Amino acid sequence: MNGRQLLLDTFLGKPTERVPVAPFVFNNVVNEAHGGIPEDPIAACADYYRKYGFDMLLRNYIIEDVTSEERISCSSWQVETERKGNLNQSWEERTVITTPERKLTQVRSYRRVTPNIVVDAASEYFIKSPEDFEQFKKYQPPLGKIDCSQVVHAREVVGEEGVACTWTHGAFNITERYRGLQDLLTDPYEDEDFYRDMMEYFTERLIDGIRQLIRAGSDLICFEGNMANGSMAGSRLFGEFVMPYENRIIDAIHEEGCFCIYHNCGDARVLLPYYDEMKMDMYESMTPPPYGDTILSEALEVIKPPKVLSGNLDQIDFLVHATPDQVRQRVKEILELAKPRGHFILATSDYFSEGTPEENIYAFAKAARDFGGY
């Protein structure tokens, strides 16, 4: 059974010979291994999977066009971005959208926290009022054709060794790109019509982009649900004001004959019953304390098959500082808990950290093979 069949059968709920081991490999560790950005990042990521013997669930390419305002600039939607700072350290981008009626401004700061990871945060958002949002509905051009060449290339690279999984936003996450999180969390209670109008608009726009990604060759769509996590949103807001829109995205993915992964790498314990109700094909990452609050045994019980579960191995501290024997023991413990349920993919709770000892990555992969058989 090749890697592609193993992963697809796991999603289809068919019996497999072993638990797949498919950690999230991002470009940070691929760049680290190459001493810089490789000529072909997608092929280099595939080589990283091969080197350690992982099953290839490749998703280190991100399609930015869905939220790229510059790409759709036109006479009634003029977009100008000014960048200040040092791209090797920290910088700021100030983007102004000019419509026939007003100017919309967003300021986002970027900081390089490792040689290969940049984090960003907005200090000012485009949508500060319902009137600002009306400009989007009135003047924002259609999404248009997205450049999906990376999807095509990824599908060619993985071949029968695995699956191509395109990373994108969820409904709440995409709306938060335009309206600040603090406001978005209170909007449902202060102005529900305004909140739902935004969520409807950006969800449908996102679905348009996702359909293009699937038709270009994506086997799976992985979308972010981390902004509406258990600590930020809580169970009531999530169930009533977030989950219906996330499910609409999942429905669109399924209509295109594609699988979907729902990603929350933060607190999730109070949301597990909702995740069980959602239509996703796989939930990740079951992040354990201290970076999340998920108890693996609890998640395995609350979220029922045939939903696939994945994650729970801490890659921030444990995988970096443990000994290979400790890694092997932890993998064994996870698999002993997960195998009776089945429908499981062994992985870390997010992408590998730079500086992870190579012997620990080998120990992780080998233990998965040694203890993962059914």
C-alpha cells in the first residue's frame, strides 16, 4: 500500500495496515535543512518527508491571493501598500484602499522570530464600522482567477507517495483579516445583523477561492479555525455564530469531491462536542497543555469515528528537548490510546520547530512504524 492509498483509505474509513504518520512539515524546517530557501520549496518539502520515512501529507505552500487586495486593484478599488522597516528583522505595511466614497486603512506589523518564521499582527483594520464594510460589498471586485500553479506542482511532486493539501483560512479567520478580533468577538451581541453580513460575504468569497484550489488538484483543503478557539470564542459563540459558516465551507469542499481538515492548534476542550457535530473529515491538532488544553483520551472519546483525529505530540518543547527514548515512549503511549478508536493520523500538534534534534525526528518516525500496526 503506497502512501497515497494509506492516507486516502484513512479518510475514507477503510481498514489500513498501520496508522499513518504525517506530521505538519512547514517551510521553516525545510529552509533550515537547506540553509536558506530552496530553489523548489515544494520538492524540497517532499524530500524532507522521504528522508525521515513520513507519509506525505504535503501542505507547505500557502495561496495568498484569497486575501491579496493588491491583486484586485482597479479604478473603484485602488490599493496602495507602503512598507517600512527591515525585512530581515521587523517591518510595517500600511495599506490604503480608496473607493469613490472613502479611504479604508489597515496597518500590519511583521517580526522575524526565527531565521525562517515571521509573525504578524494588525494594529488597524480596514473595517472599523458597518459603513466601512458597505464599501466592500459595493466596490470590491470579484475574486477573479487565482494562481493555482503551486497546487498543480504539489500534486505532481507527491504522485502516489501522498496527498496535496492546500492551506487556507476558515470563515471566522478570513473575516478577522478585515475586522479586528476584539470587535469580531463582540459584534454578534452588539450588532448581529452586521456580524452575519460580514461572515456571509467573506465566507462566500472564500468558497469561490477554495473551489478553484480543488479544481486545480488539491486532494485536501486544510483551513484554520484557531482564531475562534476555546479561550477566545467559547462554546456559545462558536456554536451559534461560527460553526454554521465553517460548515458551509466544508459543504462546498465536499461538493467538489474533496476532503477537509479543520485546524485549531490552541485551546479546544470546550469545543470538542461541537467538533464532533461538524462535518469536517479530520480535526487537528489536539494540542496538549501548556500550549493547548486538550486531553487526548477525552478527545478520542468525544469526537466519534469516522472523523479522523490527528496531532497531540508537543513539538514546541517536548520534541526539541526530549531524548530519543522519551520520544519513542511518548509515541507508543499516543498510539496505545488512539489505535482502539482507529481513524487516526499520528502527528505533532503543529509544524516542527527549528532546532529540533534530527535524532528525535528519526525516533518519532521509527516509533510510529514500530507501534503503529493494526
